[in-house]
Amino acid sequence: MTDPIPIVIVTEDILSETVILKILDTSKNNYSVINRLGRRGCTYIKQKILAFNQAANKTPFLVCVDLDQVECPPVLIRRWIDFNLNSKMLFRIAVREIESWLLAHRINIAKYLHVSKANITREPENLLDPKQTLINIARKSKSRTIRNGIPPSDGSTAKIGPNYNAALTEFVITSWDPLVARENSLSLRKALIALDNFNPLCDNR
């Protein structure tokens, strides 16, 4: 086995972090995560992106953010990165949110949410708001635990339910397979390819 590639991961939140860790575990490359940064939303990452780029000179970085309502990944890249991207830093974008990558594994997310597979689109990257779509699907669940945990309660000002992150993190760990999900998500497929081909120890991408 080849020597592990040390890497620092930067994500918007705990759910995205769990997804990235799962992706790294399935990569053809052998990765060793030495630090986990972020969990403070996209604004924090945008403010620190140049510092992360510079820090990648010492240790490879993987930065993953949501596209959200930006028109397309190239536009987001132009807005965020007005410098030469370090060859030892990977910058990946989930279209439009990390939840679209979860929805891309249609069969397993349907089973986990206790809903019909017919409720899960085959084109999650076309959703304008994947998180809200997932919440709306969870409202239809046959499981009271899902209905009471993932969506916010009626009348609540919260955007997500009390068990949203815990439930979906559990799904990622136990049931989500990025190698299956990539068939329905181009941005996930590109992220997997980039990680499989990443060779920062030789400074050659």
C-alpha cells in the first residue's frame, strides 16, 4: 500500500464534513485526515480561502463548499479565487448543496427516510433548494422519528428539525455510498475523480 496522503479538510458544517470523510474513505488514494476545519458556514471559508491556499504549501488541503444560489461553479470560483490555486489544494463545489449528494443515492435515502423511491428525483443537481426538498420529503415519512426529527416543527422559526444533522450524519455513515450516488450527481463524480487523481506529494495534478 502506498504511503497515506496527509490532508486537511475544510467544510461548511458537520454534515458536509461527514460526507467528505466518507468520500475520502472510498477514494483510490490512501488519505490520512490530519485536521478538520470550518463548520462555520461558507462566509468563514470565503474569508479564509487565501490563507488555506497558502497553508497548502505545507499540507494538502481539500475545501468543499455548496454552490447555493450562485449561477454555476465557474462563477463561484471566479468570485472566490482571484489568485493562483495551489497545486496542493483541491477546491470542490457541491451543486447546489451537500444534500443533493445524499439524494443522489436514491434507493438508500428513500429507505432511510421511509418514503417511496418515487419521491426522490433522479436529477438532484437540478433542485434549487436540495435541503428544503429533503425536509419536505421527510415530512411524508412513515416514521414518526423522521417526521419529528428532520423537519422543523409547525410554527417553529428554525430552518431544520432538532435531529436534522444527527439523522443525516447517521445516514451518511451507515447507508450512503458515494460510488452509487455519483451516477446521479456530476459534481460528486468530479470530486471523486479529482481525489482519485490527486498526487500532492509529487506536486503533480
